[in-house]
Amino acid sequence: MPTEKLKKLLLELEQQIENEALESEELKQRLQELKQSIEQRMDGKQDAEPQSLVDSAMEALRDLEDSYPTVTMTLGRIMDQLSKLGI
């Protein structure tokens, strides 16, 4: 079940990336890359260290927390699910 919840959260993040007026294309790109890395990790297609995913997510959280609370909250819930999955 945790993977299903994570998939729903990733879909929610995708929608927010598309709908939010993010300040830069670079930020949108970073969020897309993070989302793709998580999906690849879930599918077993990425050998990246789990810590690199956590580091990328934490960096994105810091960049978003003041200006984009909705995206920040979704990203926080994604990190919580990753933790529950041991990623």
C-alpha cells in the first residue's frame, strides 16, 4: 500500500508542477527530475543511492518552502512515504 500512496503523491506533485506558477523553469526541471528519479527508484531502474534522493528532496524543500507551501507539503509527504519504504 505505501507504494500506491507514493504513486498518488507523485501524480499530485506532477499536477502541482504544471499548475503552480513556479518562479523559474530551472525549479520546474529540478522537481521533474526528482520525481523521475523517485519513480525509477521505485521501479528498480535506478541504482542511485537513496541518500541522493533525500538530499535532492531536501534541497527542493528549502527552495520551495516560503513561496510554494502546497508543493512543499506534497514533497514532505513524498519524503515521508520514501522513508516508510526504506528509500
